[in-house]
Amino acid sequence: MRIPAALLIAALLSSTAATCLAPVSAARAESAPATATSAAAVVATGSTTANALLAGLPEAVPTGAAYDRDLFVHWVDEDGDGCDTRQEVLAAESVAAPVAVGACPVVSGQWYSWYDGATWTNPSDVDIDHFVPLGEAWRSGADSWTADQRRSYANDLGDDLSLVATTDSVNSAKGDKDPASWLPPLTPVRCQYATDWVLVKSRWSLGVDVTERSALTALLDGGCGDAAIATPVVALAPTSAPPATPVSSPVYRFWSPTFQGHFFTMSAAERDSIRALYPSGIWSYEGERYQAFATQQPGTVPLYRFWSATFNGHFYTTNEAEKDSVIALYDDFTWAYEMIAYYVYPVDSTVPNTSAVARFWSQTYQHHFYTANADEAAGVKRYPAAIWNYENDNFRVPTTINPVEPVVTPPVVAPPVVTRPSNPGDTKNCDSFSTWAQANAWFQTYLPFYGDIAQLDNDHDNIPCETLRGAP
């Protein structure tokens, strides 16, 4: 922690039943026990900048392993002096001589919380903040560490920046958030906060995710990130092992004869639910169609999913601007943003062994269609643009290596000639039909050209006359 010199207080606190401990912040790095590392700790010499350190941080690639705070054994008495890590930090960061009962616990002192500018004299008002929180460290690379490495990180007394005494409520608000989601309430210290963040992450060879890097870049702009700082001491050297090959998962496809559209999901549970709930006339399962990633991998981007209650179909895009435009322009009934469906490579990716996913739009059926199968894409391109219009190659996915359910591509035939029927007008109602099958056949005949001209679909779910016998 860096405390302005003006805040250092020389007054000593005394008590007949207590021992006065001299502030030891300046000596912490020298007296701290050795840290468990994958290689001997290296004291780097010279100077660097926060911007340079940030540029050198790898991209965080979570493994998906569940985080548990208990995996980081913390507040241990590493040197056996009777004081655990919390007590060591309280003694070290008190700006006045702290008072302890025997060696520990510390019962009073004076702590300046530089996140919010508050000063405290009762240690119960002070939390010891893991500057880069344990949960954030887990998502940034600690999920692959050994138990000893996580213990060393959680009790790092080898660097003043790793553990910080701060107001308890402020620490609770911070939680395990990174600078993209939380910053100190005091605006003037945010440059220092960003600088210390990259110093700690560099010390422990932790990665940063996309939004975190963007937030840090903004915070370090304007000269903040170019100030000379001491090169951090490496506590955990970057691993030299090659990164694990990302494991992709199948994406399942459904076709709806009723809605004349497709649906894609990576969720096996969602796949099984649709197959159990809906007859094949509503949603027909077509099998695995391509591969994608359940978690973000190096070089991938989110694929955003929208649902339209108006068109009874989904829309997918990797384009942030397109996503934001759809959210801004349409109400939720027309296009409602649902989630990140999965992660894919951008269309301009040069990652080898990937295939382009073609995107089509049907003015007739008011649906998009996506395929990673080149033969299927070529067949769809044969249709008139009013039926299926090729828009672009929208994103890329891993070329399937693991066996998947075969893609059954129908033989390419000449596209059908579509004859537009005459407008029947509002000449029917549900009582005009004996069965739902008759009503649906009439409804589907005119829907692509005139919409629900007879107003048979009152709840806009593309299923007419649901009170008739045989309705789904």
C-alpha cells in the first residue's frame, strides 16, 4: 500500500496491558517468509510502466472449474511468531504504532483506507483486502495453480501491494470484482489503483479478460500509465508449458415446419427439453451441426442470441454494433436479447482449422438461417433471394475433429417456383375449419405473403386456432 507521507502519524498509542509494536511497513518485503513458486523468485531490476506491464499480461482463459474460497488457505502464521497474516498486515499498515496484547492480536492502531479516505482506530472496522481478489485470481489463472501456490498468494507478505488494510464496508462492496466492475470511491486514487492492479497481476503472472483490459487501458490513459515504476518482483513465473488445446462442444440444430425457421443451442439440457416438450411438427431435431465453445477461449468472441415473439425465431450475431443496434431499435416483443449463446471465432479470424458460418435471411419466412456446411450453403444459395438471401459469412467455428452426428444434406435440386396466391382477405375464422390441421394448412398457405390476414393467431405464436381439435 502507498500512503501519502502527510498521513503518517508519529504519535504512539500506549496501554499498561498492551505492547507497542513499531510500524514495520518499510521492512515487510525484507522480513517476509519465502514464497512458494514454480521457480526461484526473481528480483527484477530497473523500471517499467503500467502500460508496458498491461501489454505483457496474457489473456485470461478460465477453465470453467468452480471457484471455492477455501481453495486459498489464508490468514496463516507462516513464520510461527504467533501472528497470522491479517495481524501482520494490521501491524505493518498502521500509520501510528499499533498496540497488541502480547505479540498478537493487534487491538488498536490507526489505519488509513486509501480507497475511500477514511481513518480507523479499531481493527474491527478494517478488512484486509486481497488487492486482486481471490475469486478474480482464480478466473485469471489461479485455477491451474497448486495448493501451495494458492496459499502463498493468499498470504503474500512479500509485496506491500498484495494485501491492503481498508474500510470493511468498502471491501465488501468491492467483493471479487475487477476494475471493469468496481473502482475506489475516491476518484484521484484510481490511477494508482490501476497501476497497482497490473503490478500485482504481473507479480503473479495472472491474466486479464477483454473487458478488464479495456477498463485498465482507459484508467491508465493520459500519462498515468506511462509514469516510471519499479519492475515488480516475480512471485510466480509464467508457465512455459504450451497452452492446452481448447475443447469445443457440439451445437445442436432444430427445424420447425410450423415456424419455418431453425434454432441452435449448445445446451444438451435445452436440446432434451425441446425434444420432450414439442412434437416434430413444431420442432424437429436435426442433430449436431457444428462445434463452438462454452467458455471464452483465446481469439474467440461472444455469439449473442435474440428471440422474437413476433417472428417466432432466433437471431444470432457476433457484431457488438449490430447487437447494440437491435437492442436500441426494437422492443422486446420484436427482438429480445436473451444471452451469450456460446463463443466462436470472428469472421476475419486466421485461426487454422476453422470453417465459415454463412448467414441467410428469408423475406418470405421472416427468419435467419446459419450453416457451417459448405454444401448446404451452396444449395441454399440456389434459392431466389426472396426465399433465402445470402447475407454474409457471419463467424467461424472449429472444423469438426471429433465424430458428431452426420450432416444429412439433401440433394441439390432446382429451386421451386413460388407462386404467390391471391389475397383471400379476412374470409375465415376458426369455426370455418373442422380440425386444427385444416386451419393450419390454410394459415400457412397465406402467412408468408399476407401475414395473419384472417386473424386466426390471436396470441401471435404462429399457431392458429388453438382451440380446435388436434391443436398442439
